[in-house]
Amino acid sequence: MKQILIFSVAVFIFSSCSRKEKATVNPFNDPILFAKTVKELNNVVMENNFSPIVASRNYAYASIAAYETISLTDPRFPTFSGRLKQLTPLPRLDTNGVNIPYASLLAFCKVGQSVTFPEGSMKTYVAKLDSMAAESMDKEEIDKSKNLADVVAKHIIDWSKGDYYTQTRTAEKYEVKNEEGRWVPTPPAYMEAVEPHWDMIRPMVMDSADQFVPPAPPAFNVKDTSSKYYKEVMLIKNAIDSLTPEQKHIADFWDDLGTRTIVKGHVSFLKKKFSPTGHWMNIVGIAAEKDKADFGTTVYAYALTSISMFDAFIQCWDEKYRDNTVRPETVINKYFDPEWRPFLETPPFPEYTCGHSTISSAAAEALTSVFGDNFAYTDTSELEFNIPSRSFPSFRAAAIENNWARFYGGIHYHNSCIISNEYGKKVGDLVADKLKSSISKKIN
Amino acid sequence: MFKSLPASQTKVDFVNNPESRDGLSILYYLYYYNGGGVAIGDINNDGLQDIYFSANAKGKNKLYLNKGHFQFEDITDKAGVAGTADWSTGVTMADVNGDGLLDIYVCASSQHHGLKGENQLFINNGNLKFSDSAKKYNLNFSGLGTQAAFFDYDHDGDLDCYLLNHSLKPHQNIKDTSAREVYDSISGDRLLRNDLSATGTFTDVSKEAGIYQSSLGYGLGIAIADFNNDGWDDIYVGNDFHENDYYYLNTGQGKFIESGANHFGHYSRFSMGNDAADFNNDGQPDIFTADMLPPDEKTLKTYGSDENLSTYKFKLTSHGYQDQVSRNCLQRNNGNGDSYSDIALQAGVSATDWSWAPLFADFDNDGKKDLFISSGIVKRPVDLDYIRFVSNLSLKVPENLNSTSKYDAMAIKEMPDGASHPYFFKGDAGLSFIDVSEAWGTENMKGYFNGAAYADLDLDGNLDMVINCINAPAVILQNKAPQKLSIDIKLKGSDKNTFGIGAKVWLFVKGKMQFQQLQTSRGFMSSCAPVLHFGLDSSRIIDSLLVVWPNQKYQVLKNVPGVPVIEISQNNAGGVFNYRSYFPPPPSPLLDITSTFRVGFTHRENSFLDFNKQYLIPHMESTRGPKVAVADVNKDGLDDIFVCGASGNPGQLLIQKPAHQFSPSDTALFNASRESESVDAVFFDANKDGWPDLYVVAGGNQVNDGDPRLADRFYLNDGKGHFTDASAKIPAILKNKSCVAVADMDKDGDEDLFVGGLANATQFGIPQPSYILVNNGSGMFTGAGKNIINLDSTGIVTSAGFADLDKNGWPDLVVGGEWMPLKVFYNTNGKFREADLPKTTGLWQSIYPTDVNGDGLIDFLAGNWGHNSKLWAGKNGPLKLYIKDFDNNGAVEQVMCYTINGEEYTFLAKDELERALPVLKKAYLHYSDVAGKTVQYMFYDLFKGFRELKAELLTSSCFINDGKGGFLRQDLPDALQLSPIFSFTGFSNGSYLAAGNFYGTIPYEGPYDALFPTFMNYNKDTQKWASGQLISNLPGEVRDLKWINQSGKNILILARNNDSLRFFQPQ
């Protein structure tokens, strides 16, 4: 199926050693096509039930591969090497006769699928790109583009291997202990704690996982009714007991629980949705399209946002497994009301701080730096899950709504969301600053 | 042997077609495919057994009158018993009003999903007519009814009623067991006392009787029996899902106390039907509970795996539930209900797919009980690919799951079929059953077989079978077994319990005993006729029959001719039966004197789970302690002991004081190494000063090589019974070790040591070195070099012992371990030559040198993993362990496989393996792609460059020294194969005691808790082993058996992991 092509002259910026290009129509120079490709990876990630934390790797490395490709010929977007931890510059590459957007898409797909299963899960999609190429380019251009994409992809994949992901696959599992205030598995699936050692993953921009350590959470206390903890419990319990339809919509809208388990007797199955990372990647696409951003800017936006979220997860997970705090559901069922249920399904990891809020704030900063503050948009991401769209006056407003969403969902204390918003912002600002481009807008 | 008779012949045309309507299907009602029941009984007392079927639809129950010769007449409408409930479930026959005529009680599932109805009691009016008097009698319960059982729980001569109900509460949210106290109006069981003579009704006495009435109970199986032989009938309830089964013991005073935790190691997880019967002819009622484990590789591997240990412990034990396993359980009663051993795996009856009605009966009349099991489910909801499909479906269809019937139809259609066949197992009155489904004619049947009952329908002396099926005609199986003798015993009660429900009959023929207690509700949702059928094989005379009635009056009939049917009347009974007089317990070789001891130490295991660190390690290696070292360290004539301790709860030296007291001594010294885990220890005089010194082995499989916590400790006795740390005198072996043995191996007058190496805590499977530590005479030890013995990569050693096997005057060394052969190192002049015993790779846990046959040559006993295991049951080739860093990340993974008919299959299913080896996901997305396929297929090109370990033998064995440098291996008796054996000891009369058990497994493998310390004897003339008594009230994981000498008397210490010491005296 051919996409509607957007012809954009402005994108034809080639490096100084360019030669005469082929006819000016470059079907790959289409930011919508890039957004579609990201969505394709999103579908594969969803199909494979990757946890949102792990998925952040897929998006980040794939987007960086695409970015490094366009960076070769777009002076607005200098290479990330030297600014992303341990990313060395690409070898010298000849971009003559290379269809940079096509190569950028190929590099994205190659890196994106190198960590998804089964092998070659984006194969069909890439084949479609290849046939599009065959129709509009000669073999020499195709081959050069593919070779360049391979070199970039390999460089990024090699770099990715140094992030300790592999080592954490066999790291020691979280020890479940019956201690007051300590996280234990939650219904319905009672899954093991996800990624207790994610703090070991090499951040891309932060100097360490604990560069931004939030204050300690309120001390566990279900006896003293004047304690902060007790008040937080009552706040969330009462809120869930009286949710308005709007509040439910907000919670559903930002649920983004990749796989929700439904158990009925012996029948159990998974309901799938985007992860938080997937949701924000979708928002990038929506923003880029609304802004009519060109290919390079779009790629930059994706890269910046995904890197923000990547580091934000590390910051958040570092804190989660420092405190190992128990979820509201466990506390309320045990001490107050065994029949109380959160509105959403509690995800399988400790409560403080809130992952979704953290990465949403980080992503919002990244997007604000690209498209500006007060960039109003309508987020249609959840339509495919039959959840109506929502409109926001700015990315930051969306991030703040996300805070409330996790609270209305009954899965995070309100205080945790506030803190997460603050700290996610710190990560986002750091990333936006370190990785700024000539088109970046000043924020703060 | 069984022939299925068609409806055209029998005129039994009943079919159970579950009612289908919007909002009522397997997606909504979790018991939609449980099926219906069968009740068999002689409703018109004409000597022929009639049949009633219950249906899951309104007005579709049926009653068939038996006209003889397998001809039946449908008299439902005449009799008025078609049923008015929308959905009938269990059915039983009993003479509820005590008028000598069998009544019919039908349960209903209602008050949900639009289903209406009540339980019905069809009182038999005689002349083939019935009237529903449930309301009148207050037996018209309306809710989630499963089955009813009538029995006289209070010995007042009439039949009371236990109502077994199930639940709809979503069990995805696990509540703790305090929820059992919360009354539910449509769930939870009920006990109704028969007060007909006083008030004309039954009285609900559930609360005062201690019966749980909550929605936690998913009651699917009910068995009534006097489990502990105290004369009062008890109740066993099988609960599905995470609620464990209930074992209600009758106090005799109108109350029941649920006591399962004190007597059972574990239950089946998804308990469906059950049956209480004495399957091994020892006079004790045993219990079989049916679950849903598939027998074949392909189906097995498409099911989701059980939880990992950490999640399982949290969901179940943390919330108060007891251990449960997802497979059938055959709970052997170890005597008067003291304890039960689940032997289903060893017996070969653990996996019969989605199973419903187990029934013990002697189908071939050879005097030994056989086992029938119906199985099959219309749709399997647990297939992993199906779950994935439905999950994707819910994405594509733009509505919620609960809304359209079109979506439901799609979802149900794709659910894989779960058709099965009825199983027959032939029993040997011992510990094994053989699947004779093929020979007895049911293997090729295919369908969904639910409630079932047996009776001799054509009065030919053989028991026939009737089965209620879903969406297919009911099955009547005519038993055409070769004629053997049998007897049917009818019991005539003298009170309102006219059919003698609850009466017990012991039958003695030629020195052999059979025992049955009459109960009609059995199996699943069904009941058998109130007749006791005994097979007599070829015996024409029954030596004696002992009949004990519920009121404990009894009678003994001698020399009873083997007529086909006799009726025994309670009017002829008298006296008061005293069980212990008739069946005096055999004197135990050991007297438990634990209560006379005060011990200042209990072993406490730390909470480390090996699986958190090495996801695929076959089982935990971190719970090997405690072993006990014995010596009189202060020479006061009383033996003292050192008991090893786990990390955080250090081992202690306990000095024995008069009057059975053990007090800790030198605690500061031993607490100094509190973070170490000690696994074995031995007292010996290291420096030849005449005082016993102490060597303590460190292990635990928790900390990595090189960690100082792995250092062994050596303590010198100061000559006053106190110790000082002399660890500088031993080499620092900072590795995980397991055992120590002492001998003067170089005959230089001082004692040397062997220390066994176990595992690297991050690389289980890589063979580890072991060590001989040579004593220089003054208690300074150095490791022996390769010129003395090559122990560089001995293996995963668990146990060792020295003995002069070849009688050359030099102590030889026997070493046992996991995934390695038994190794004998022959010693000549202080140099060792290794000789592995061929084909003995196993999972050895203990070595005990002893002269078994008294020929002067030292033999040895070797404890292995046993047969009561998924690793053994149904497998006929070596167990394998493939070690490799499969995903190249520096950590080693282990893939355990078993062999069936020459093909190797992974022990774990793909979903479990994938979690540890994500690289496996690359090739196959669907579980069905690899289910039933070999390990080579699943791992494709990853299956190379591995190290292969194997365990060819899992049988605990005896190795007889042939005096020519070899050993002849013998299996230890079946009763000793019930669990891994960790320790042996010998008695002066030549008998041996073996003990073990092991709980450090993943839930899928299940805890090994079936072996109670058991005696065994070797008959030197026949050269055969026989098992003896067991200590039935001693649960736990026994790690060591050691003797202490106390003022000339020998006392045996039994050391258990995470539990207290027990003390026994031979008598």
C-alpha cells in the first residue's frame, strides 16, 4: 500500500560533496513514513510482550541509528557521538548517491528488530520499503543506501551491547519477603518483579543511574492516622471509590499497560495495549505531523524523546528498587478493605517512584524543546483500543494529566506522581540540553 | 475386558447436553464443562441396580429401571424425577427418611448467570414414584451445588447430609485463609443434621460443627470415611484452585476440626473428584484426588507452566494455604491417619489429563483394588497459544470480551479440544498401578467423561461401569473379565440408616486382608450402590468377615462361603468395637523420646532461593544442612553434638548434661562465623592429644567462589571441652562444599580428611574439585596433590565415606553426587586409584558403607532421588543436564531433559525456558511449534558446544561388594523410593533406617515429602530387601541420622532442615 507522499523541497539538503541527484521525488523523504515505521516497531514490541522498560531500549537505539544516518547530511543535527555515553563517531562514510531517508529507515528497522523476536519480525515491512525503493531508485543507489544503513546499524548495535542489558538477563531476581511496606506481587497475575537491576543499564546522557535521587518516600504507617503515609492511602482509596467518568477516561487513556491479564476460572488471557513508551512515541508522530516537521526534524524528535525516556526509566527504576515500596492495592486489601480493587491493573514492580509519570515528564521536556511549549495537539493514540482521544494545550499539560491518571488508576499514591513529574522533568531537561540541535527551542 | 453397550441394546439413551444461552458458556461459568453425575441403586428392591443420570439442562435428568440382562426402561416421567433445576449437578442415592427405600438427592448449580433451581430430594414412595420433599426437609439449598453425601456423623442412627458446593468468586485475587470464616449464601459447604424424628426437618449445623461456609471453597470432590480409625466418620473435601483440600476430623461431639496441615504434605491443586478407599489392603483408608495434568508430551508442553517458587510461596503459603501440586495425588494413609504420603507419581497414576471421577474397585476380582478415572474436557482454556490468540482477538474485535455472542463464539471455537478416554489402572495392592486402558478396552474411546459409578448390573459377579458424558450418549461398560470369585455384601441397618452407610467390613482370606467402608457418594458428582463388592480370586471360603456398624456394634462371621451375595444384619451385631484391640499397632522398633529432651538449638534455614540467582538450576542446593557431629568433647561420659546451621543462624556446639539436656557452649566462638552456612561437621582427634577436635564444612550455594564466608572452620579442643579457632591450620577452600569424611588414609597414625566440593554458585553443573586434606600429625592440613589422588574435577559431590572395600588394610573412599557416577577410589599405600561404578550416574544424596550381607566385605547403601518423581515416572531413559552459556552473557544455564522412548524432551516448557533464555524466542513464536518436540528441535542451532551431564539411575540402591573389585547393584524396596534419601543408619539387629525428603524444588516438580523414616531389612538367605515399618508422625526433611551413647544406651538423633531435632530409643 503506497503512502500519500508529501513532497517537501526543504528536505533536500545534501552534504557539500553531493552530485546531481536523481529526479526530485524521493518517496522516502516522508516524515509520515518514518512515523509509520516507528509504529510498526511499536506493534512488534506489543506483540512480543516486552516490558515497557525493556522496550525503551528498542526505540532508543533504533531512533539513534536513524538519527545518526540523517546527521551525516543534515547540519542542523550534529552526531550524537561524544554526547551519548560511549558512542563513538561513525567511520567515515561516503554519502554520495545514498538515499539518506531510505537508509535512515533501514537503519531504524535493522536495529529495532535486532532485539525483537522472532527473528526478522520487521522483515515484511522492510520488504515493502525495499519494493518502494526498487520502483524509484536505481540499483546503485539502493545498494549504497543499504550498505550505509548496515554500517550505521552495526555501529549502533555494537554500541548497544555495552549497556549491560545482557548481563542483567541473568541478574539475581527480586527477593519476595513478607515485610511491612515492602513490595510483593499483585493480582491477578502475581508476576515477579520486573527488572530489579535496571539501574545497572548504562544511561545515555545521565552520568549515572543515581544522578537524580528523589527524596525518600513517606514512611510506611497504617496505624497513625495523622501520618503522611496513612493520608496518602486514604486519599487514593477514597478517590477510587468515587471516580467520575472523566477521571476514568483519564486513567484508561494513560493505562498503557502493555499486557493486562484477565482471569476467569481456568481461562486467562492478555489484553494488549501500548506501553507508556509506545504511547509517547505515538505522540511524537502526532506532534511532528501537526507541526509539518520535515524528515530530519521528525527523526530528531523521535530520537530525543526516546533517549529521554530511556534515561528516565533508569532513574526511576534505580529509585524503585532502592525503596521497594508496596503498592496501594496490597496495603488497602490487607489493612482496610479486602474487596477494594484499583481501577487499572497494578503493574509488577514497586510503587515509588511512578514510571509512567517519570517518563512522561521526560518525554514532554524533549518534545517541548523540539516543538515548543504551548504546542496544542489532540492525542488519538488510544483510538485503536476504543478509548476516545484527548486534547492538550501542551506536552507538559499531558505529562501532568498523566500524574493524575496513575492516581485515578489506583496504582500510585498521589505524592509519588508529583515527585515523579519533578524528577522526570530533570532528566528530560538534561537530555534536551545535552542533545540540543540548531532547531531546539529554549525551555525553562 | 469392558465392552461398551450401545443405547440401541440397553435403551439407555441419556445424553448430557449442557444448556447453552447468551452469557452462559465456558467464558462465563468456569464449571460449564464439568458435566453431570450418575447414581446407581436398587430403587425398587428387586435385586437389580437402577441408574439415574443428572443433566446440565432443565428437565433432562433420567431414571432407568434395570430389567436385567442389560435392558433398561426409562421411567423418568412416571417416577417424576426429571428435575426442575435449570442445571443439575451431583446426584446421590440414600434412604434419607429411613423407610427402607432408596431416595434420590439431586444438586443444582443456580443463582448465577440466570440459572434457577434448588437441590431436590426425591423421596421414594415405593411403586416407582417419587416426590420432591427437599423443601419440607429443609434440604432445598439453592446455590452453587456440586454434590451431597449422606452419612451418620453423630451416631444417632439416621443419615445426616453434607452439601458440597463450589464458588464463582474470581480467584485471581488471592485472599488469605481468614476468608474461610466469612459466610456466603450460595457458596461454601453445609452440614445438615437429620432431625426428622424430632422436627421433621434437617437442621443446618454448619457453623457449630466447624464447617467452612465461605466462597473460598471450590468444592468438587467429597469423600466420607473414618480416616483415623476412631470410629467416627470424617470428611475430605477436594477444592479446586488455590484453596487447599479440607480434611475434617470428626471429634465425636458434633464438631469437625479441619486438620489437613497436621497430616498432609500437600494436596492436588485443582482438585476435582476424589475417592477414599484402602487401595493397598493394609486396612487404612487412602485418598485419591484427581487433577488435570496431561499425560502426553505435546499437550503437557502447551499448558502454561506452574508459577516459579517465589511467586508460588507468595500466593499460597504466605496467604496461609498449604502446598499443592498440579497433578493427581494418591495419598497413602500411613496408619490411622497419622500422615499421608502422596505416591501418585511412583504409582503411575499422576497424569490422566482433565480428570473427574476416580473410583477404586476390584474390577478383575483378583482381590486387589483397581482404579477407574474418567477424564476429558470439551475445551482446554489453558493452552498457551490459545491464550495468545484470544488476547489478539480482543484487540481486533472492537468490543469488550463480555459483550457479543459472536465474539464469544469465535473465542470458544478456537479453544483446543480436550477429549480424552476413561482410564483403568490395575492395582497390585502395593505401590504401583499399571495402565490397562488398552487391554480393558477404553483407550480408544474419545470424548468427555465426567460423573461415573460402578455396579454389577447383570449380576454376573463382575462390576460394570456407567459414565455420564457431555454431548454424547452415556456409556455403559459391561465387564467381561474372566470369571473369578467375588462376593457382594449388603448391609441391613437396624435403625433409620437402613442400608448401613458407614459400616466397615474387613475380609480375611488366606492371610490376606481387604477393607472397605460403605459410602455411596464417591468419585465425582455420583454415587455407587450401597453394596460392598470384594474380589476373591479363586478362594471359595472367606476365613472371616469383621463388620463394624456406625454405632460401633460389631459382628464377626467365620468361614463364610463365597456366595455371590450376602446380607448382613445389624440386629446380629453387639458389643462395642475397640479398634486397637482388633488391630493392635505393631510395636515400633523406635520409641520417640524427644519430649524428654531439652535442646537449646533448632536449625533455621535462611530464605535464599537458588532459583533467583540461577534461574534454571534443577533444584535448590542451599538447604543441605544440618548434619550432626557426635563426640564426648569433655569426657564426662555423655556424648555431645555439634549441629550445623544455615547462614544467619550459625551451628552450635551442644554439650549434653544429665537428664537429657543439650546446652549451647562456646557460642561466641561459633557465632563468629554466623554468615557462613555450615553443611557438615565431624569430630576427630586432629592433633593426637586425646581430645576430639572439630572440622566444619561451609557451603550453601549462595555466595560466589572466593568469598570468605565459604571458608571451612577448624576448632581445636583445649582439653577441657572448650574450643579455639584453628582455621589457619587448614587450607582456605573458598568454594561451596557439601561433606566431610575422616580416615587415616596414609596410615601414619593421624586422621586425614576428605572434603567434597559441590557447586559454583553462578555456574551449577560445572564439575567441582574435591579435596583430601593430609594431616601432618599435629593438626596441620594441606591438600593432597595429584600424585595421591586426582580430585580436580570430581563433580557435584554430596556425600562420601571411607571404608576398606578391598580388604587390603588401606581405607578406600566412596564418593556420591549429582549428575555423576558413584566413584570408588581404591587406596593402596596412601595412593588412590579411581574406579567409577559403571552406569551409575544419578542424583545421589547419601553414601552409607555397611556390611549388608554379613560376608565380611563392606558394601554400601546409596540414597538417590527415588521414583516418586516427574523425573522418573513415565520415563525410560537417562535424565540429562545440558550446561552452556547459551546466550553468551557470561552466565551458565542448565537445561534439564528427560528421555521417553529414545527422545529427549526438556523438563520445563518453552514459556519457562524463555524467561531465562530469551534467545529461544527467536525461532518459534507458537508454543505448539515446539510442544512434543525434542530438545534438539527446540534449541535448533544453539544445541551445540554444551557440556552434557546425565543421571541414568534415580533408584536408591544397595551395592554389594563382590570381593573381586566390583559391586552388584540392587534396588532398595519400592517403599524406600518415595523421596530422595539423605541418610541411612544401621541397627545392631541388622535392620536399617532410611530417611530423607526434599522441599527445595520448583512447584512444577513438587515437594518430595512422601518418605517418612522407614525401616528395611536384608534377608541374607534370599538376598532380598524388604521394607518395614515407618515412623508415620515424623514429617520434614531429614538430613542426618546419628547415634549418641548416653550412659551405655544408644539414642538416635534425627536432624531435619529448618526444624527441631528428634530423639529415639531402640526398643
